[in-house]
Amino acid sequence: MTAVEQGLVGHHGTSGDVDMSTSLAFAPVPSPVLTASGCSAFGQELEPFVDLGAIGAVVTKSVQLQPRSGRPTPRMAETPSGMLNSIGLQGPGIDGLLADELPWLARRGARAFVSIAGTRVEHFAELAGRLRGVPGVLGLEVNISCPNVESRGEVFACDPVAAADVVAAVREAADPAHPVFAKLSPDVTDIVSIARSVTDAGADGLSMINTLLGLVIDPDTMRPVLGGVTGGLSGPAIRPVALRCVWQVHQALPHVPVLGMGGIRSGLDALQFVLAGASAVSVGTAVFNDPSAPARVHAELADALAQRGFARLGDAVGYAHR
Amino acid sequence: MTELKGHVGQHGPYLTEPAPPAEHAPVQRVVEVLATRPVGAYVELTFAAPEIAERAVPGQFAAFAIGGRESAMLLRRSIAIAGTADGRVTVVVAPHGPGSTWLAGLQPGATVDVVGPLGRPFPLPGPGTPALLVGGGYGAAALVGLAGALRAQGSDVAAVAGAASADRLCSVDDLTALAGVTVMTDDGSAGRRGWVTDAVAEQVGGVGVVYACGPMGMLRAVAELATAAGVPSYVAVEESMACGIGVCMTCVLPVVGADGRTRFSRSCTEGPVFGGDRVRFADVGTLTADVVGAAAMGVVA
């Protein structure tokens, strides 16, 4: 039974009627569709395909204190409805981000949701401090869950105490105007306990999910395909896992804002995340397939909400639980 | 297209300058297949794509989505643009996996989502500079437009087209219309028996610039011959790319920049055309301590 049939919401015939504005915790955004960290670099390459100021935000590739070369190639393997990557957080470091990428986004009126990463708690805190008051920065996504770090399997997001330590330090150091979202790994036994731990430590919201750790072996060489051996699995293949994580966490912590991601390719995919409890979504690997996907997913989601009689995106958040 | 500025000895130890970016931004369009034609082991596809055709310059490529919106193959296939006439874009597809096989099987009237033109074009030398073009397998297709551009500015153009066997040669007729062509095959089934490098070694001394497109091993050998002869070379690489537009960071190679420092550079946006003496072919697939950012990966000298 649809919301309209239940008489819960008014009927709106066109997507133009749907109020798509939402927020990342206390930071308002005009669209619930964002890019995903690591899938759109720092936004510049999408300019020919997407109005960067119209989407919710550009979630940057994770930045660290120092420039990083990333891992040797091969870095990528296509998998059924997905891909495995082992990039190793190649990037310019915080100095390059502050000098080049963030001013570029600010000049275009794009909101930057800056993903930060590090190997020690104080690295994350220093990054958060360096981003205080920077024009165009909407908030921070704390990447405590990248599988392609030196100590694989020992990511912060797999340990509730370590995850909470990072988040508490970031919240303490960050600009009070910047919401702090913790990005969680699905590679845990109980994601709700991690979610509870980081929100108790001061996370204003949760980004779910990062990639799943995976492996592909080349049957011809009989060796792992990726230079980094294992890699992060992304794309529509992981969508049901991501949706399950969002569902479980929203059920346990219904007042915690969730930025949902994991295999979103269409407006109906995004709708599933919204219904499960996400108040915004990131479009990641789909951008490799379709560089205009963030704008397309926004339009398709608006249409899907209108067809189901929702006047506001917010009315659909968590609807599947009710 | 920008003029090649490098001259021997003028810019430190390198004979080339990094290729500058293209003038025009790419577009994304759903385009129709107009014609399809088998070319030996390959398939030549022609699309109605006027906005891509009018923007494209030699050396650039297009990135094709595979299998429609619900496809389980998410990654685009990046293929060199072989021709752009009358609002049409032509590419030569080598079917070797499920994605390229799908693309090669498209029939006239079918539509496909394509992004292009992408990547940095071949820099052109000063007017009249004699040029040698070297194509391996279907890589020769990427050189046809370049041969035309060089001829238009008064350059003598020689070309070497090579492959394992006759059925894996490509674009020989198109190149022959524009250049003196030497054909080389490993098995002698067409042209001379031998490797393209045999012919390059004979001809490199008489030209002012070398361009190459083909497999990595061939590019390395051609670039090394050119550099040893003091001739600048530009290579168009065929790295596998997930996106083609510069966001996925999977197609990187160790390349020496204008500042003399080596970076993991994206083949799609910093390439696919690189100075042949700037690609560190021997270090592909490894991370050496002098790559910018290697220290943060725990790799130190």
C-alpha cells in the first residue's frame, strides 16, 4: 500500500512539487544527492556533466596531512555489478586541498563535504582543525573505514573504542558549524554498536557504507589481480548490504542523521535508502558508469517521491519502518 | 591543438614537454551506430556524434558505457577516436572481453552512451617537421587523424604499422593515403617479417618527432629508440580505465612532470598522450621512493 492509499500524505502530480531540501545534521542542503568520497575526485572533473552547486554537496576524496602517491597498479578489477579498487587514498594532502581544490569548489558555489583520513587520532584532529572556517566547507566525513590502508583489517571503524576516539577528537577540533559524519564499515559483526559508539562520542551523523573488503584472482596468472592484493568492493552488488546497514542503524538510532551510500545508481535505488532511514545519499561508483548520475538520481528521486504522493523528501525518510 | 615546444637540450634532460590539455570539455551523449565493418580481427564502428566529432582532435578517446542502464558491467570502455568526419565518430574495437565484445557487436541503429572527446591530444611539432608514426595492432587507428593534421601543416609523414599477424593490422589503407607506410608482422603474413622497432630503428634518424600508439611494451621500445636518437616522442597509452574522466584514479602511470618530479599520473586526464621520455616504463606496477607522495605510503629511499 502506498502512502497515498494510506492517506498519510497529500498527492502531488509532478516532481516539481516535491520539497527536496534536506540537511546533513544541522547543515542544510538543497538536494539530498551528493557525490561519494573517492568516486568524484574533488569535483572538478564532473563540471562538464553536473551542476556542482545544485547537488547536495561534493564529498571529496579522503584527504590526509601529507600528499599520497597511492598504491601501485593494477588498482581496479571489474566484478559482477561492481568493482574492486585498491587506490590507497592517492591525493594532494591538506595543503593542496586548501590551496587548490576547495577554493575552486567555493568559486563555483559548490558545497564541499570534506572526507578526512589518517592513521592516528591526532592526524584526524589536525585535519579537522585546518578546515575550520574554510569557505565552502559544509562539513566533515571522517573516513575511519577505508580498507585500503596500511593496516588492513585494523581500520578504526572495526573497533568501537578506536572509532569513538577518532570521532571525539575530530568533533573537539572541528569548526562548530561543521557537522561531523563518521563513515562506517560494513565489515563488522554489529554495525549498530559502532554507530552507537561514535554517536555517543559526538558524531552528528553517520555515512554508511564504505566498501567491503574483497579479492579477485586472475585465473591466467593465478595471482591476485590488484597490486594491493585485496581491495574495496563497490557498486550495485553491495546495495542490499548497504541498505541493511542503514535500516538496522536507523531502527536503533532513529534520531541520528544518516547519509546513505552503496551501489546507488537510480532514483529508485536512492528511494530505498531514504525509506530505510537516510536523509541524504551519495552516488559513488555509478559516476564511473554515468558522470551525470548525481543530477539524474536527484531528478529520478524527485519523480519517484511525487509518484508516491510525498510532498517533502523528509516525509519519506524512514518511511519503511512505519 | 598546441604546438610542440620542446627542443633538444632546452628543457633539462627531457626532449618533450607534457602534452597540454584539450581546448574543449567533453560531452555525454546517447549516440546511434551508423555503420559497422569488420577490419581483420577488429570491428570498426561509426557513430552519429556531431558534438563529439567537432570537439575531438587527434590523440583523444571516447568512453563507452556497456550494456545499457541495468548492465552488470559498470565500467566504461575507453577507445581511441580513429576518425571524425561529417559529424561522425569512428573507433576500432578489439573484442577481447565481455565488454568490448558487446560493443563490437552493436548493429546499425543501436544506441550507446558515450563520453568524449577525452584526454590530451598529440602536440604538433613546428610546421614542416618530418614525423614518424608507429602503430601497434589497433593502436594504428589512433594515428590516422594525426597523420592528416601533420600533412596539413606541411610535415612529411612516415608510418610503421605492425602486428602479430596480418589480421591484427589496422588502418593501413587510411595511413597509406597520408604517409609512406611500412608494414611489419611477427609472422611475415603481411609486409616485412619483424617488429615495428626494426623499422623504427631504420627511420628514426631522419625525423624530428615520433608518435606511437599500441601495447605498452611497444611504446617503451619505440620511446627508447627515439630518445636514444635525440628525437622527441609522444606515446598514447592504452591503460585500462574505469571512468575515462579522471575521477576513479585507477589508470595511473609513473610519469615525470614539467617540474622533473615523478607522479602517479592519470592516463585519462594527464594522458593518454605522454612524452615518451617522461613515462617511467620500467617502474609501471611498482611504487618507487621518488614518486610524489610515496613517503606517506611508507616507501622511503
